[in-house]
Amino acid sequence: MRLLIGYTADARGAEAIALAAALGGPGAHLDIAIVLPEHTPFSANYPGGDHGYSSILAARIDAWAGEALALVPEGHTARVIARAVTSPAAGLIELAQETGARAIVLGGRKRHVAGFFAPGTVTSALLHASPLPVAMSAPGAVAALHRAEGKLGRVTAFVGTRPGARAVVQSAADVAAAQGLELRIISLAAQDASGQPAPERDDSSAAMRANIEALLADLDLGAEISIASGNNLDDAIGEIDWKDGEIAVVGSSRLARKHRLFLGSTAQRMLRTLPVPLLVVPRNHHTQEPAS
Amino acid sequence: MSHEPATDSTTTRSLETGMGEKGLAKGTVGVLGAVVIGVSCIAPAYTLTAALGPTVAEVGTQLPAIFLAGFLPMLLVALGYRELNSAMPDSGTSFTWATRAFGPWIGWMGGWGLIAATIIVLSNLAAVAVDFFYILIAQLTGNAAIAELTQNLWVNIPTTLVFIAAACWISYRGMQTTKAFQYGLVAFQLIVLAWFAVAAFSHVANGTAFDATPVSLDWFNPLAVPTFGAFAAGVSLSIFIFWGWDVTLTMNEETKNPDKVPGRAATLTILIIMAIYMIISLSVISYAGIGETGLGAGNPENQESIFAVLAGPVMGPFAILMSLAILSSSAASLQSTMVSPARTLLAMGFYKALPESFGKISPRFMSPSTATITAGAASAVFYVVTRLLSENALWDTITALGLMICFYYGVTALACVWYFRREAFATARGCFFKFLAPLVGGVILLVMFASTARDSMSPDYGSGSNIGGLGMVFILGMGVLLLGVGVMFYQRVRHPGFFKGETLKRMS
């Protein structure tokens, strides 16, 4: 499996490499991309033109490339690609398509500032336009991965009540199958989402479970099914137990264009609280379903 | 496991494709694009408002003559620059060029001169932007009192610091202006300046000018300037108004045809700029005269920013366009000029001529980090000090800037002569471009530097601010250079590597 890493020479980049190594599993090939802004002559920097900047930048990137390769765990092949691009997000998508990557992997900061989900601009752009799955980590999530010796242990797919679950489940199952991992399917049943009192919620929980079972049977997959309920979304997510070395898989919003990624509002809220790395899958990824 | 050998070779190859092209958009700039870049680097709306008053104060009606005379050393030095740029394209900065030619000591001071000049111009750009920011608000709201706010130091200094911080932040984030933005900005400036000139001349024709002064051929005669000191000061100021023009000559790979585009663009740019400078200086003097009262261009009250005073009476309600043109051109220049000292500081840090932390590049934004913040902080400090010490900070900084440009341009021009000393005489072309032009240009600039420095010791020089009888311009200019000498010796003692030629070798 090939993965493309959007690398920055800091803690984030190191987290991205750790996540990519785990996600790819043994033998995966990692393309470590360092993208830099294309110089435009119209920026009219004056006086003195380049000031030797490009040669210094090249030397610095060579050093960063060496550091990045040293971070790649044993058992993986890796290379560094440095390229000047017009926009970092577009450049990463372009590189991923050129190299035939299965997903783009990014590091991340602590994901919320004053309670708001705040991904970096590059992450944010990818989360709303990528034609490929995007995997993200945060410091806490990578720490959990380290406790599991850098290996994935279980894959958890989040599905909703609306159509579109098939792509998410299939992608999660692919990741699990590649490394022989357990698969778990979770549906969130929060009161503020359904607006129903408790008894009806139990009924709808049963209906959700039945839907997922039907989907799994259709895809010929076996998985643990779990319905997480709570008074609101945060409560419901809080109920879920996590193992070290787990990865969560979520789908795209129905706002996404076909085969493009668009992080929905529920997924955004989940990002805030998840203690594990997250893989976001484009709409209709792999499978073709009629648009809803 | 297997990643070591395979990786290394791939890494190198990939890096070459990315960096060998220097990330430049190759061959995308035609003559028009290059002219736009040239005019945008000169920022005529800003340079005119900043330099016209102080130059009139020196040379009176001979303003057009001085503008023409000031271009000559600029041209000669730029020709030398072009030779250095094509000989050492990857290290295009005064610091590395002068180090390669003259060794670490002069190289260090060449770099410092460039940094000092850009720090000074940054503080001036920010101040001009702030003035016109308040003037613009006053014109928009119709409340003239707001324009006066900029006289209040408690308002002026914090606003200027905010402008500098914003430019610093944009530069640190690695944001760049786009082609459409530059075209728009340049067209807008040229249209507004032409409008001003036409409006001023029509006031003169209608007899409604402040002090109608008939245009005389004598205005174009540089020999009519009363003293050599005034001439030298005028030239060192007019170097500033052409500062930026040489960018068109040194453009190379970016152009569609490197043999033809830079030369044509440079010629066309200077014709456009000269035309604008001529009609503006003629129209200002015809309209306002050089009297020292009221709207007169010689009035010390008007020296800071000539358009701030004249745009209203000349253009009427459309003066708001002039405010907008100057605000946008100085704010854009503030941001793009910030890159310059930051990159030179970065290069000096990288080659260990300054502490290594200056050599840091932000891994996220791919821009100099420590160096950018230092450049912003230095221009903020320079501005606050000048504003507090001088009665007329803008006037004095522009004069000090002229000094500094003469210094580093002069040093770089002589570096060119020295660098090519063996090969220059092989051909007639080389003899002119690599020896004669930069030698004459460099000597003229260093003479201007020395003459202006000497005169500026007088307490009456520039705005007339002084400390203990020593002129403010001299204190600012020499203070900055001496500070550089101090830092240089400190660095020599603490980290001697660069001075021993371990990081950047002198060409022998």
C-alpha cells in the first residue's frame, strides 16, 4: 500500500509519519511530501531579489528530508518528494494522484481552540476537497498509537442513519482486512439528533442495528456492532470505549460532490473529542451508490 | 529495512526537480508583466509623496533636473548588478556578492547596509500608510479632525506598530501578492498620478493655482543647483525614488525571453517612471511654487508628505483616490519589502555571519521565521525612536534612507568591479559593463554618501532636529552603521567561523 504524507519538519510531521506507518501496516511505502509555495515574480519582493533564499531553502529541505527518513519505522520503504506548488492542498492531491497513494496522511495540532474545531488551513482545505481518504492524527491520538507499539489494533467505522454508509464500511473493512484487524461499526444515537424520547430511541436503536446488519450481510463482512446513545452527540461519543491502536473511519457530508471529501458537521464535532486517529472517506468512495 | 539506499537516491532526485527550478514560474513574464513588476517595486505614488518635499527643500525648482541626474548613478550601478546577478544567480544579495569579492568584513557591512536601508524604508512606508489611512477615513466620513489624529503620538505610534505587525505576519505566513493585484495596483497609481498632474495644470491655466509658477527650461539644468552639497543631497534622495527599477534588469529565468524582455522592460519602465516624475514635479512646482508658506512645496510643514497637503486643493473631492493609491501602494510595498531584510538576515544566519537562529526557516510556511520577526521588530523600534526624537520623522528617515542606499549600492557596485577585475578587460562589452559603469556609479554614490553624511552633521540639516548640536539625520544614519560595526565585532569574537572564511569563501 502506498500512502502520501503531507510532511512538515516539526512534531506534526513526525505524528503523520507514525500514523502513516501504522495505517499502511508492514511493507507499506510512504511518500513523504514536502510542499513549498511556488515563487511568483509578481510578489515584487525588493530590494535584492532572491537573496540566496532558494539555495538556503534547498539545503534546509535536504536536512529535513534526512530527518524525515530517520523517523520512518523499520519495515517500510520511504522517499521524500519536495515540490513547489501553487497551493499546498492542491499540491498534495496532485502528488497523491501521481504516486497512486491510497490516502493522504496529515499530522495535526490539538484540534480545538477555545472549543472550536480548528484544523490548519491545509488540513481544512483537504477535508473539504480531497478525492482520496484523508487520515489525521493529533498528539493524544499518536500517543495512544505509541502505546500500541505503533500498530493498529482495531478499525471503527461510524455510520449514520442516512444512505452513504456503504462507502465508509467498505473502506474501514479494507483497512482492517489488509492487516487482519477487528472491525467495529458504531452508530451514534443522540437525542438532539433524533429528537425522540427514550422509549422510541430504543426502537430506533434496534432499527439502526438491523440496518447495519443488513449492510454487513450485503457486503459479506463480519463486525461488532454498537449503538452509542446519549443526550447529545458529545455524550454519545463519550460513551464509546477505545483501545490503544484504534482508528476511526467517518464518511463525508452529503454536501460533498461525488468522489470528493467534505467533512460534515457531525464528523467535525467528533474530531474535537476523538482520542484516536481519524480517517475521513470521500463520498461514494470505491462503491457506486445512487445519490440521495 | 530497505529504505536507506533506495530512499537516498530518490530523495536527491526529487529534490532536484523541486528546487533546481528554484520554484520559479519559468518563462511566464512578458515585457508588460516585467514593467508592472518594475513600477510596483518603485511604488511611484509612495516615493513621490515621501521624497518630493525633501528634494524641493534641497534643490528648489531644479527638481526635474535632479530627478534626471539621480537616475544616472542608478543606471550605472544597476548595469553592474546585472552582471553580478548572472555570474552568481543563486546568491543574489549584497551580502554574498560583497563577501565573495572583498571578503567577510566588507561583505558583512554590505549586508548590514541593505538590512538597515530596508528597515528604515519599512518604518517610513508604515508611517506613510498610517497617515493616508487616517486621511482616507477623514475623507470618507467628511470629518477632517480624523486626519489630525495621525499627529497624536498616542494614536500614531500604536497604529504604525499594528501596520508593521500585520505586514510581518503576512510575510511570515509566506503569502504573496498575485498578478491581478499588481496589475490593478500599478494601473491605479499611474491613473491617479496623471489625474493629479492634469488637475494641477488646469488650476494653473485657470488662474486658481496657489502660487502659479511658469515652467522654465532652467528647471532641467542641474548646474543651476546653488551648491554641491544641495546637489549631492538631492541626488541621494532621488536614488531613493528609482530604488526598485533595477529589478527589471535582473529578471531572467522568469521572463519569456531572457535576451530581450529584461532590457526592453527596463527601458519602458524608466520611460514611464520618468514621464510620471516629470509631470508630477512640474505640476507641483507650477501649482504650488517653492515658497515656504501655505501650500508652497518649500514649506517645511509640507515636507513630510506632499500629496497629503496638495491632493485636496488640486483634486477636490477626488483627492480620496490619491489617498487610496498611496495607502494601497505603501501597504503593499510594506509587505513585499519585509521579505528583503528577512532574507538577508536569514542568509547571514545561515552562513554564520549572525547567530545561527537567524537561519531558521518555518517548516509550515517555508519562510524565514526568526529573521522575519527580527526585521519587523527592528523597523518598529526604529520608527518609535525616530518619531520620539525627531520633529519630523518622515523627512529625516527619508534622508537617512538616501544615505543608506548610497552606501550599500556603492559598496555593491565596487564589489562588482573587484569581482570581475581579471575578466572585465577581455572584451569591450565587459570593460564597460563590468568595470566602467559600476566603477563610475559606485564612486558617484559613495561621494554622495560622504558629502551628505558630512552635511548632515549640521543641526540645521533635514527637518532641523538635533541632539547636542549634531544633526538628526547624521545620528540616525551613522548610528545604524556603527551599530552594525558593533554587532560585527561581537559576532567576530563569539562566532568567528564566518570571518575566517569557513562558511562563505572569498573568490581568489
